[in-house]
Amino acid sequence: MRVTDRVREVLSYYDGERPGVKASLARLLMHGRTAGSGKLVILPVDQGFEHGPGRSFAANPAAYDPRYVFELAIEAGLSALAAPLGLLAAGADRYPGEIPLILKANNANSLGSVQDEAITGTVRDALELGCSAVGYTVYPGSDRQYEMFEEIRAATAEAKANGLAVIVWAYPRGGMLDKDGETALDVVAYGAHIAALLGAHIIKVKPPTAHIAQKEAKAAYDATGADLSSLPKRIAHVVQAAFDGRRIVIFSGGPARGDAEVLDEVRAIHAGGGFGSIVGRNAFQRPRAEALALLDGIIRIHLGEF
Ligand code: FBP
């Protein structure tokens, strides 16, 4: 398929970047049902690492099998599948070229007490698996944040030198942030901006609430008189915080919820100019047919179909 004008425009945001990296971004933007639209809908399956297997897969035991999530992403017509090394390695040779792959190359688990991640995959691993991108989580605010920034800086330099796109999962947490602060508008925007400054091509954040956690940020927002009361406006602000919309910002799905709630949120993401969705639990924790129906709805919304 020929690269569309819209995808060319999005790729132009990365002018100065290596051709190999741009080709990898193009591969993601030109695959699946959102191909050519400038939107991405990605299936992330790292929750087994982050939350544990029972919390992740007991609701739909078929998803314990890595082949299931490959097939779900392929059948739904998604842009990519993102997962840690072992999961990708368990399916990559069975479905070569059928779905772009993103190696989620650092991971945390729920058993430790420190907000930190270990590097669990290398650029070499990503290349051997045929990945288009590598992904890293950062926890802005955590007591380990500066080491994480340095690790990601080193890993992304190597990824870019090898033609891979870089996705940063920007999840503020730890340090002075309470639970409400993690998804506060100013904090989510701050996380997205830090990810852009770290050199991410694609930035993944949670949808922001109307809460403002830092009083200095609240004063700055109040001074502008900007109305940030609706989710589309808050989404637009987060996109603006990532180089004024010149970085692809996608929004995560969160814990499993009803279809209507998920789709309403996706409508707000679309209305606010978000570049897409990265939806894990709401996809693989549903029975296959229900997951495919929900993903179809998410894709159609991002395509502006309803
Ligand atoms: P979900 O759609 O399941 O929320 O997946 C998005 C994601 O970023 C995963 O990649 C990750 O495992 C998970 O959320 C982390 O969630 P949290 O940090 O809130 O526990």
C-alpha cells in the first residue's frame, strides 16, 4: 500500500531522524485497519509481567497462550502487538510479517516495593524478532527516575542507530505523587513531555483526569483561563505537551470495563486529537468474539466512522 499524505505528514514530524527509523514508523502507521490514517491501535500484553498471570489471564484463560494474543491482534486488524521478549519469541516465527511487533524491553512486577523496571530485552533481541519498535516504561516521579532516564537514553540511542522506532510508556508514579496525582492532567502532560524530551517517537500515557496535582501548575493553568473540564480538552492538552502535537501520543485502556465506557473514552481521545489507543486488558480479558467486537468499535472511532 502506498504511504498516504497523512502518514507522510506525521513522518515529517520526525524530520532529521534516521531513514531506518522513519521506515519503522511507516510500517506501524501503514499496517492494519487504521493503515494510512495516522492512527494506531496497539495490543499490549505485558500485564503478565507487570501484574502477574492470574490477574491478567484468569478472566480469559485462552490468553495464557501467546499464540492467542498474536491471533487476536492479527484478526482484529491492529497496528501492532507489544510484549516482553519471551511472549514475542513464543510466536514471532509462526506469524512472520502478519503483525508489526514492539519489544517491551523493560518490565516491572507487582512483587517488589520499589518503583523501578529492569531491562528485559535488548535491541539485538528486537532485531532478531523482526520488531519495528522497542518500548520502555519510565516512572517520572519515582525515586529511581533518574537512573531510568539514563537507561532509556542509552537503550534508545542503540535502537535508533539500528532503525527501530522508540515508544515510551510515560507513567508518573512514586515519589511525591499519590494515586490521584498519577493521572492528574498536569502530571500526565508532564510525563508526555518528558517522554518527548527523552527522544520517544511514540508516547503512551493514561487518559488524564481533571485533577491538577501541582499547585504551581494549577496557577499557570488558571492564569490562562483555559477550559480543561472535558476529557477531549484534556487529551488535546496532553497532545500539545508532546511538542505541540508533533509526537504520536496514544492512550491506554486501563482495567477491564464495560464496552460503553471504553468506547466513550475512545471517542473523547479521538475528539481531542489523540493518535490512537493501546488497549490490553479490555481486549484479551474478554472472550475472543467480544474482544474483536470492542476492537472493531475502537478502530472505527479512530477512523472517524462513529
Ligand atoms: P491496559 O490497556 O491493560 O491498561 O494496558 C496498558 C498498559 O500500559 C500495559 O502495557 C501495562 O502492563 C499496564 O497498562 C500497566 O498498568 P498499571 O501500571 O496501571 O498497573
